[in-house]
Amino acid sequence: MHTSAEIADKLSESAVMVRRCFLLLHKKGLIEQRKGPHGGARLKLPPKQIGLGDIYLATEDDWPSSPVCSAASARTASTP
């Protein structure tokens, strides 16, 4: 299990934004979540079975307005 704080720290993002992404991924069945002191999230499938299209489809309704996705897109676009 990985917490939103751990992932946010590695991505230099807000833990709140990571939790919002977790919610979208959980709704589409890509991750499972556990609450509590030893809680967090983890993939339901092996990573090689989840494609970029799966992530996009899970987040497409929120993609243009998501600060996390917008910030990630801006960093990617500026990377040579």
C-alpha cells in the first residue's frame, strides 16, 4: 500500500490532488484502497496489464480541470 502523502511527495504534488486521482482510479476498478493507520492504495492488476488508455479513460471526465493532470501536462510539454 502507498499513501497519498508518499505519492504526492515523490511527484511534488498535493496529497489532496493525489487522493482525488485515487478516487477516480478506484471508481474504475484500477486500484483498491484501505483506510486507517496502515491504509493507502495499490493497483488491483499487475502494472503491465494497465495501459495509458486505461488511466486516461478513468480520468477523462476530470482531465482538463484537474490541477494534477494540468501540472503534469505542463511539465511534460516543457521537458525536451
